[in-house]
Amino acid sequence: MLRRLHIENLAVVESATLDFTGGLNIITGSTGAGKSLIVGAVNLLLGEKGNAELIRSGADEALVSATFTTPSAGEIEVTRRISSAGRSSATINQRTVTLRELRAQTSALIEPHGQNEQYRLRDPETHVDYIDAHAGAGKEKEAYALALARWKRAVADLDHFDAETARIREKSELFVHRLQEIDRVAPRAGEKAGLENSARVMANAEKMFAALDEATSMLYDGDAAVAAQVGHVRKRLSPLTSVDTRLEAIEAKLSEAEQLVRDAASEAASLRDGLDFEPADVERVQERLEALTSLERRYKSTIEQILEDREKWAQELDALADAEGNREALEREIERTASALEEAGGVLSATRRRAAVKFDQEVNNGLARLSMRGARFRTDMTRAPGPLENGLDVVRMRIQTNPGEAEGPLEEVASTGELSRIALVLKPLAGGGGGATLIFDEIDAGVGADMGDVLAEKLLALAESHQIVCITHLPQIAARGHHHLVVLKENVKDRTRVRVSAAQGDDRMREIARMLGGSEGSEQRTALARELLTEKSRPRNHRARP
């Protein structure tokens, strides 16, 4: 529920605070007093674009803030600022948010109604939403949405399969040629690196043989070899370890060194002996290396990547061979999901048709109470040419506004005043549970004074489940509100400013009298205002929502 709305430096509003209660809150004021600025302030909280032109002359920024109370989240503070540089910022409970976040949060708390609802009714695409809300078709719509998503996925899978199959078929000859070319070379992963190492060894075999031969001789062969020298030193120290135990560590290291030298000499000899290459071996390595390098140049890739691509191309050719069977499986999935979609859509359609009968009856009853007794409202449902996002139906509201006139689409036939009354009838039928604060701006536009009591009854009935904020020019509506705010425009030191005050007692009576028109201060007008405000003129069966 909206508890408080505060406005600073917005157009002619220097500073104004509006406190609201549960039930029906009325806002009145003379033409041009600034009532529309209240709706403008609310729209800023709903994320509407703001600019520096909205800022009061001489001020640095405009500010709009609101305090809401909710059963689940407690108190929520929402603020919107617009600077003279045109920059905008928003916070929710002092946390900075984007306009998208602001819009998502506040749209669940407050709903501009009136003309906004008329715009919705003029859009035929929204008509189905009223029936679904009245029917409480949430589960049916959810089941349909799931079935639709599965069917769309099946169709998309087939489309993707056909596109891929066409692509592979177009390139199948190329893929076959590539596989044959690669298989003729028959590369193996890691093969090229081994060949390159062998080629380096062969190119340097003579130098390596000499170095390894010398290493073998110096490390192991002959009495002067390193291994023999280390062994000799170790043998000299070994008997002395009993004299000084510190020599044991030295002897151990010499023993290890002797073994390492012997191992190194053995490995050097082994490598040396393996460096005897035949010319044919050298030629074979060079030819194989050139074949692999040529293949890499041909595909501008490494052997490892070529092998991965070969596997992919082979799989695609295999898939092409199995295309007919795979496509039949995908077609069966489309048939299965289409059948499930038709079933879910049928359930939703049946729910809508049952609800539409009662919906039409209640709308017609409501219109009769709003002095549209000759009007005939009807919900028209036809089968859509294909699955829609919200079902298999095209739902359109149609109306005959007067006897003898032709029935036509609601958005084309109904006048602004008639749409106002229709919107007021539809809201309780399709508004769901209580929750959002509803703001009615110009709900009485195009409606005569004779309809004031009827509109007031409707608003009071709606106030049992919603908090209502209604900007009105009809005294019959203003007199029935649970809380009344008056917007006044005044000049102070050659500056125009707007003031908002709560109207009670005699002040409220004078405001109702002003709205009644006629001579200012006339006893007849004052008496009528007092009569409108008396308790006995109010119905006792309406309870304001706290």
C-alpha cells in the first residue's frame, strides 16, 4: 500500500507531501491546479524517462519519493532523482538500482489505471488477458507454455538438422576427398615431433659419435678414467672410517659418484653404438617428414588438429548416411509434441470458454448498473491459424453500445467515456487478488454528473480489495472517499507553487461545494455538499481495505 508520496521541485511543485490511507483516496482541485503532476510523479517512480525540463525553475534537481508497506517485505522506500544536467538516479531502500529494476519493483506495487486501462482495452492483443485472469487459468497457461516450448524446440531441432544435412551434402565430395588424402598419408599424433628429433640426430651423428666416444673413454675406459679415479680415492678412505666416523659420509658420496659415472658412461656408449645410420634410414625419415609437413601446409594446421578434423568429417559423412532415419525420428518428435500442445491448448481453450460465459454476463450486468442498459458485451473466441504464445485462441471483446446499432470491436466502437465505464467494470472481474495500489486518473472523463454515484459505488467496491487513489472532478465520487486531498495552486512572491492538504470537516464540505458549481457560497450548493457528505448517504456495505 502507498503510505506517502513526496515531491520536490517538479514543475510548479516546490515541495508537497501526500499521505494516503487504505480504501478510497480522493484527489481534487481546480482545473490547472497541478493534479496531473501527481500522476507524473508516480510515472517517474514507475521508471518513465525524465529530463531536465521537468525541474522547477531555479532548482538543481527534482525528487520524487514514496513509502510503501507490504505484508511480505515490510516498508519499502523508493526514490527517483533527476538532475539539471539530465542525469537520473533511483534507489530502493537506499540501494541504487537501474531503471529496469525500479520498473520491475514498483510495477508490482502501484498501477496507473483510468486512461492506461483504456489504452489496454484499445489493444485487442490484451483482451485474452482479461479472460485468463477471470478464469484463474494460471496452471493451464503454464502447461500450455511448457508444451509450446517443447514443440518449438522439436521444430528448431528439425530445422537445424535439415540445415546441417544440406551443408554436409553440399560438401560431401570435399569431405570424401579430404579423408582419402589424409588416409593416404596416415599421420599419427606426435609422429612429426619424433621424426624431427630423429632428423636432428642424423644430421649431427658424426659430432655426437665423437663426443660420446670421448665421454665413454674418459669416464670409464682405462686406468685414468674418472670412474677408476673415484674408485681409487674411495678405497683409500674406506679403512679410515673406523678412525673417524666423519669419513663415512665422504665414502658414501664417493661410492654414489662412482656409480653415477659408470651409469653415464654406459648410456653414452649405448647412444654412440646406436648412431650407425644407413643412408636409406636418413632418406626414409626425410621423406616421411616432408609428407607430414606438406599435409600441414595443405590444411594450414597441425597434424593433431588435422586428425581431429578428419574424425569430425567422418562423423558428418556417417550422419549423412543415416540422415533419413534420423529425420524420421525428429519428425516423430514434432508429431508427439504437437499432439501434446494441441491437448494443452484445448484444455486452456475450454477453460476460457467456460469463463467467458460468466464473464460476459457479469460485464453486461455491470454495464447496466453504469447506465449502459442497452449495451451488449460479448467475448468472441476463434481458433488461431497457428499456435500463439498465449494459446490456440484469438480472443476479442465486442460490444453493441446502443440498441439498434451494429455490434463491433470494442476498441473501435466504444467512446472514451464508455471505455472508462467498461474499464471500471472489468477491473474487479479480471484484476486478480488485492495488492497493487490503483491510481485512477480521469476515470470520469466523458462521464456526466448523473453517473457519479454509480462510479463511486464501483470504486468503493474495488477499494475492498485494493487501495485506490482517484483524481476526480465529480463531487459524488469525491464525497464517498475515505480520505480526501485537495491540490491548490497559489502565487507567493511572484512564484507559482502547488500545495496539497488533507480536506476534513468544513474544509472538505467547501471543496465539495466548489465542485458542485453554481454561485460561490450559495446556501443551496453548501446544503447539497453537506448532504453528499452525510453518513446516511453512504452505503454501509463497503469496507475500506487497510
